[in-house]
Amino acid sequence: MGVSQVIKNLDAFPRAEEHLLQKTQSGALVSIVGLFIMATLFLHELTYYISTYEVHEMAVDLKRGETLPIHINMSFPSLPCQVLSVDAIDMSGKHEVDLDTNIWKLRLSREGVIIGTEYLSDLVEKGHTSHKHENETDHHADSDKKVHLDKLDDEAENMIKNVKQALANGEGCRVYGVLDVQRVAGNFHISVHGLNIFVAQMIFEGATHVNVSHVIHDLSFGPKYPGLHNPLDDTNRILHGASGTFKYYIKIVPTEYRYISKEVLPTNQFSVTEYFSPMNEYDRTWPAVYFLYDLSPITVTIKEERRSFVHFITRLCAVLGGTFALTGMLDRWMFRFLESVTKPNPRRSMR
């Protein structure tokens, strides 16, 4: 026996003579269905191989000395821009009253149409001197330097007149921009705390008349990565009765998103709970919207990964081979069934 004959004996796929093969319509139908199934499964596996998946890892956050960007985009439909201020304070005691921030205020009509724009830091230099926040009590104490107790100057009187006119016209305000704060626990809030207490009293005739209804269009602590959903986006809080203070307690989780291209995107995700404290006429505080944040000591790393080519080939062979074997069995079953139905019964023939 020659070497070629030995090799032929190892053939696991012997071929029959052409005249021994029988082609049927049922076999053609099964073949077409099998080819369609295999093509569909091939495209599915190819898409599965090309797409990426995410791997989550956790580690202790070792970042130090960095700033925390806070992206704000909110609307206050019942408060004019002249009375709103954005303040930030952290656990280190650093208190920033809108200074060195990129915050803009858009004046809104009753219908929500933009009718004017103001840069908030310019207003701060004109209207704020220093603030002191202790247990969220009277935030207007340090602004008494701007207005005397006995009488108001012309600038304050003009402001009161303009604000009352804006309130009568149903004017609102949209606040948006970026706050860069220290990477420690703290809070920022949007309120009328920038007003002198006497000016605020003359405008609103009491804290209970300050309507801090708001819409949070976007609030984030860094750039967005694929699949990120910030829980406060598109949040509506409209007051129809007594006013009060909104408090959002935010837990920030430092996050790194690593793209398949090895590009790294440092950002933050967060969870939030909220609390509303209604006002009464005896409260010494003024309504505000507080965002109290704290940072998690754990950082999350999200990596984009792609499946290996060997994994793709293995799955492809499994699904295509399984489909081929299944269609072969189905073809044999159909052939035998049709043959038993169409073949004449020999017993009936003998009768």
C-alpha cells in the first residue's frame, strides 16, 4: 500500500459517484433556508466581534490637588437674573462668590424666549463684597455695607424698580456655565443671597414670596462618556404653593473612561437624593437651591475592550457547523417522510 493510498484512507469526507447522488425539491428548499440562516448568523457574529464591550474596575482614588469642574445649566422661570447669584463653599472654608467663574445668565421672557445676556462675574464685582455662611442662617448680613439702614441710594432704588418690573412681566432667568472648585466636599447654591436684606425685603415683601421653581437642564461634574446618564438632567421642580429650600445631596464617584484607542477621559459620575424644606413666615433663611456634594474615595475605571479574533472564529465555526448539521438532518428526515408517503405500499399491490 502506497503513501498516497494511506493518505486517502484518512479522508473523513468520502465522495460518492455523481450518478449515485439524487437531488430533490425538498433538499433545495432546506438548502436555501440553511444558507439564509447561516448568512444571518454570520452577520450577527461579525457585528458582535466588531462591537466593543465595557470592563469595570475599582481602585482607591489617588488624585490630589486637582479641581472639580461643575457644569450648570438651569432655568428659574419665576426669578429675574438681577436677583440670582451662584455661591460656592467647601470644607476647607474657601468661599467663592461667583469670582473667577465662567457663568452666564440669560434673561427669559414669560414664554421662555431669551431676551438678554449677562456675565455673572461682572455682576459679582458690582454687587458682592463678602459672604459668610454659618448653619445656613441669614446670608445677607455682610452685604449691609452696600446700603445704609436709613435710606437706599439711587442705584438700589433703580434696581428695586427694575426687578419689580421684571417680576410683573413674568421674567425668568437661565444660568449656565462651569464652576471650578477644589476637589473636596462642599456645596454650591443658587439663590437671592447676593441681595442686601433690606433690598430683598422691599422686592419680595418676605422670604415666602421668593419662588425658586427651577428646571435642571444639565448638571454634570465632567465630560460625558458613552452610556453615561446624569440623574438630575431634565429635572423639573415647580412650586405652586409656599416657597422653600431645595437640597440635592450628591455623591460623586471619580471615573476614568478608556476608549479602545487608548484615549483616557477623566470625568465623574454621581448619585443623588433630594429634600425640600418648605418656608414659613418665621424662618430667618431665604429660599435657595442647594447642591451639597461629597466625593467617593473609590475611583471607577471603565475600559472599552474588543473580543479576540480566535473567539470570533470559534463562535463562527460553532454556529455555521451546527446549522449545516441541522439542515442535513432535516433534509434526510424530509426525504424519508416524502418517500414513505409517495412510495406505493407493497401489501396493497399484492391485494
